[in-house]
Amino acid sequence: MPHPNTTFSYEGLSQVLCRSVKTLRSDRVRRPESVPPACKIPGSSRPLWIYADVIEWLRACQTAPSEVTKADSQEQTDTTNAANATN
């Protein structure tokens, strides 16, 4: 686990969130609430993220176990229905 004050760019954030760099870049513009807040270093165009802030943001996004079960059940139902519709 990185030191809490470790900073990283889109590539590091991509690994932590399991999302592509391309998706993160577009989400930062189109849906900024779906990406952790970044630091903007004066004189640099690259955003940086602090590891501890990203983990804190992820924890704030956590859902209760009952919500996860409902969401997973709905996703599985949707996937099954889509598969059945194509057959």
C-alpha cells in the first residue's frame, strides 16, 4: 500500500479505480462527481491525486451491504434478460 501522501497522475488513478485513463479524463470533464478531487499544481497542466484523498473519496462512495445485494441482483436480472432477448 502506498504512503498516504503519495501522489499520482491519471495512470496511477487508473490502477486504483480500475478504470481506463481515457474514461477518467472524459469523466473529469463530463461527470466530475465520478472522479476523486484532484490537486492542481501551479504552472502544471497535469492534475495529481493524493492517495489518502482517493481512499477517503472511495469510502464515501461505499454502499451498505443491502444496497449492493439489490444492485447486484438487478444487474444480474438485466444481463439475463438481455441474453434471453438475443436468443
